[in-house]
Amino acid sequence: MEHSHSHEHHHHHTPNITRLSRAFIIGIGLNMAFVLIEFIAGFYTHSLALLSDAGHNLSDVATLGLSLFAFQISKRKATLRYTYGFHRSTILASLANAVILLIAVGSIGWEAIQRFITPVETQGMAISIVAGIGIIINAGSALLFFKDKEEDLNVKGAYLHLALDAMVSVGVVIAGFIITYTGAKWIDPMISLLIMVVVIYSTWGLLKESLKLSLDAVPRSIQIEKIKKEILKIKGIKSIHHIHIWAMSTTKNAMTAHLILEKGLEEKQIISIKHSVKHALDHLNIQHVTLETEQDQCQEEFCISE
């Protein structure tokens, strides 16, 4: 039996960590400033819509901070204790972010129900002005992550939340105008409930995917049947089984597999076959590969080495 590890080849695009770190820092700064503005304005105007949106934006600051921390720690080198390094911290951060957001929306929903029971007077025009600032800050922050949003689960989560925050702010602006011209007190808690629904909808997918990855599920972007098909095209390979694929981080994937090769191959040919397999897998977004090879007849799971 022979084992092979692949650490080179990176054809699949991975996000620029330095650029992303800068984007996270800028996003944290902008959103923290806006949270303070919203909390002060929400307290002054008695607006639950502003206070709940401030709470949501504060959880976004926590999300961005956690993601930045995960990106930084994932760059640390592997150790004898953590032989894969700290890549998985990005998956754990994504999972924690989803949980934080769901807890935040629960408190928004509870407060909104209380406001329906006991309506509170709010200042519509002030709400619209503050929410207008929110549109600019959230949309600007979301653009920082636009380029890399399809390459990393954490980045996608940050982009989605910020983009949806901008849309929520549009709703709050409209609510402010309605309150100004109609005096309808129920509009404020109604907007809070709509914010809650939007956040739950956007967060649920992130929660499911990060939970699956933390349980070593095959990443959604990878299809095992396609991998089998590509590998079996390589000359000298009779079959492949014992395939295990999991996410090392939100951008890097690993795979182990057992290859059954044709009889009579020389060591040089076996090395060439394994190199071809790694090359093909790298194009399929699998960067770390461990292969076990045998030259023998194989009946499903029962293989006897020569």
C-alpha cells in the first residue's frame, strides 16, 4: 500500500486574506459607529424599529469581528497537537455567527409583541433620517465583500447580512414616512417583525451549511459522483472507493480515497497516476489529498493486497 499527501497546486481561487482582513476592519468600524447612532436615535425617538435594527447591526459587528478573528487564527501554522492547523476556526465562526443572529432576532420579536400590546409614540422623520444613513453604511460595507462572496462561507454570510441590512433600512425609511404622515403607532413594531423575518430567512441557510461542515459533511459545492467520473478517466485506475471528503475550512477541502490500479504497474507509473489524480481534484476544489493504492482485483469493499 502507498500513501500520498498533496499540499501544492491551488488552481481554485481563494480569497485574498489581507484584502479581506482590511474589509472586515473597515466594516466593523462603520457598523459600530452606526450602531451608536441608531441606539441614541432609537432611545431618543422611542423607536423600536431603530433599537431592534441597532441590535441586529450590533450582532453584525460581532459577526464581522468573529470572522476576522477566525481568518487571522486560520493563518497560524499546524502544530503537533493541531496537525491540520486552525483552518476549521472559520467554520466554527460561521456557525457561531448564525446562532448569535438567531438569538438577536428572538429578542426583537419579543419586544415587538410588547409594543403591539402597549403602543408607544415615535418620531417618524428622525427614524427615516437615521435609516437613510444606514442604507449608505450597510450598502458600502456589503460592497467590500462582493468580490469574494462566492469563495468563502464567512464572507458570504457577511455580504448577505450587510446587503439585507441595507434593504431593511429602506423599509425603516418608508416606515418613518408613514408614521410621520399617518401617526400609526403599529407601523414601528410591524417593521421590527419584518426585520426579524428577513434575518431568520437569510441566516437559516448559513446555519444549516456551517452546521453540516462542522459535522464533516461533504461541502455543498462538491459532487462525489463527478469526482469518481473524473478520476476513473485516468489511465491505469480500475476503481475508487472509501472516499471521504470534508471541509478543513470555509475555503479548503480534504479527501481520502482508496484506488485500485491495474496489475503490473511500475512505481514511476503509480506516482504519475497519483499526481494526475491530485491535479484533477485540485480543479474540483480539493486541496489536501491522501491516497491509498493497490494493484489487485477488488470486489466492492473486500480487497486483498498482493
